[in-house]
Amino acid sequence: MSILNARLAAGLALALGALPATASPISDDVIRIGFITDMSGVYADGDGPGGAHAIRMAIADMGGEINGKKIELLVADSRNKADVSSALARDWFDNQHLDLLIGGTNSAASLAMSAVAAEKKKPFITSGAGSSAFTNAQCTPYTIQYTYSTRGLARGTGAAVVEHGGASWFFLTTDYTFGHELERDTSAVVQAAGGKVLGSVRTPLGTADFSSFLLQAQNSGAQVLALANATADFVNSLKTAVEFGLTRTMKPVGLTATLLDIHALGLEVTQGMYFTVPWYWNKNPASEAWSRRYAETIGRMPTYGQAGDYSAATAYLNAVRQTGTDDADTIMAWLKSHPVNDFFVHNGVIRADGRMMNDLSLLQVKTPAESTGPWDLHKLVATIPAETAYGPLSESTCPYLDAQNRSQS
């Protein structure tokens, strides 16, 4: 048995051993899900109202109830603030009898919610937040990082760009947890592949004017402009780089680019760019069918965060249906002992540290001549196995995992 499988088995045995002999039925006679994400700011397009719609689709596909118990959804705007998010989470757990909290984009906000959920001993699933801390220093027995992590994206895009001649890098980095970790993880991959990091500059979230920051990038002499930002910040910074002519001398790389971003910028601007994703709308026939259903209401294809919202909510609801309870410990044990198979992930295992082990895809943006339609934007370069992307469980620094190991010794 591999080290990964042995440690996973040990973690699952502990979780299953902790199951109560008789799980409590549905508390409050309602299955209540909360969703807190950026509904109006720079990350709203990547998750926001579209993510809420995806979760409502999951509830509707479940029939709106389980064993006669209604499924309800609460939605709120995180405003990209950790204090706002944690206060909302605490209020919902204390006063709204919340059973599951799903956190969207913004790692700082989701880490704050994760801490509250752990205190209340309730499940928390983050779909849109990429910080590797969720499964390392700040992991908890009740948190699942479902969709991607900065480490996974870095291993896909960073290595590919160095391999294709991008030897020297300059980072334009969003100045908070997510951006810092994305720069750190990608820098490590670049240097391990033989590349060099010549400098970086940090920009406030929601920056309106990137010109002075891009001047620093230009003066560095680096070959690669690494955009360690996301959604609106990524789009606006790359637009400014094109307007300044910076892309004639530097190769832009979107470390968290999505097809929605590529669609907004256009193929003339983004053609040839490498980017890594956990999922894309036409990955397989089931993905395409679900995406077209989604687009009938929203008017555009979903992001991987929005697809992850649906899949995460469905996985939780399946656990409730199979166990007959919304008891948190029972649900977490079930989720960590049953693989997820749907349009989003194939044989996805949730490890003992809370990491959903899903393969990633390295994509390259098509040229205008290659594209056959408005959403035909990319071609698949490589599939990155989950353990390659996220590393083995033995590399995790999760203190909860260490406690599990001690209990097994």
C-alpha cells in the first residue's frame, strides 16, 4: 500500500470510528445551506450570483427536499471582508440553524468562515478560494477545499511556461492571502524548473489603475508577466498591459485565468496563453449538458468555481440522503469515505486533510483562426493527476492530521 493510501485509510478509519451509533435525524426538520461569497465586487463574475444559481440548481435536482425535509438556501455578500464573512457565518450558525456553509471566492474571507465552522462543529466547503492553508496550517476536521488550490495551479501553469521558454518572471500580485500564496507557490515551481524570479509588486484588491505597477514589471526585464490575481483584477491588469504595449516584450500568464476571463478579453489578446483549471464547460458530455442548462438562465457558460458550487452542494445533499441525518460528524465521515462522481469530478476522493483530490487540466488559448464559436476558446495540453498537482498527504502540515496520526500510534 502506498504512503498516500495508508494515511488516507488511517484517516478514514478514525473518522468512521467516530460515527455515533445512531445518528440524529434532520435537525430543525430543515436542511439549511448557507452561501457567502463576493456578490458585487471584483470576484462576483467568477462566483457571485452565478454560484448561488448553481447551488439552487443542485437543490432543484435533488427535488427540493430529502425524506420530506425541505432544503433551504441562505445567500449573503462577503464584500471580500473576513470580518463580515465570519460575523455572517456566526449569526447563521447561532440563529438560523445552518447545517452547511459554502464559501466562495476570497481566501481570507473563507479562512475566517472555516474557523467559525470548526468552532461550531459544522461542515464548511470552500469552492472558490485557493489558499493552500485550508489543507495545511489552517485545516480543520470540518473543512473541505473542493475545487482547486494555489499549489495545484502553480504546478500546472508554472512548469509549462518555463518548459516553453519563459525563464525569467515578474509577478503582479493581489495583496492579500490568496495572491501571496499564489506567488509563493508559483515561484517555487518556476525555480525548481530552472527559471528565475526577477521581482514582484503587490496591488490592492480591486485596483483601478495598474499603470505604475506595470511600469515596474517592464523595468525588470523579465520575459514573463505573471498575473497572480483573478477575475476583474486579472482582466483589467491584462487590458492595461496590452494598451501599454507591454505584451510585445513580455509574455502574460494568467495564473488563475478562467474561460470567462478569456471570453471577456478576446482571443486576439489572450491567444497562446497557458492556464490551469480544475474543470471547463465542455470537458465531457455531462459537463457540456450541465453548462448549457446553466447558461439558459445566466446567459453565459459557468466558471469552474460555479460548477464546483453545484458539485459540492450535491455531494453534501447526497451524504444527507444516504445517512438520513445532517449530523456534522456523520456527514464528514461519509464524505471522506465515498468518492464523488459527477460532471465535475471523476472518482474524487476527499482526503483526511480536507483536500478534494481532483485532476487539473493545463489549457492553451486558441488563436482566432482555430476557434469555431464564442465559447470555443481553448485546447487541452495535458491532464495533471491530483497527487501531482496537490502533493501527497505526507507533505501536508495539517495539525489535525498530525493529531490523527498520534491517535493511531
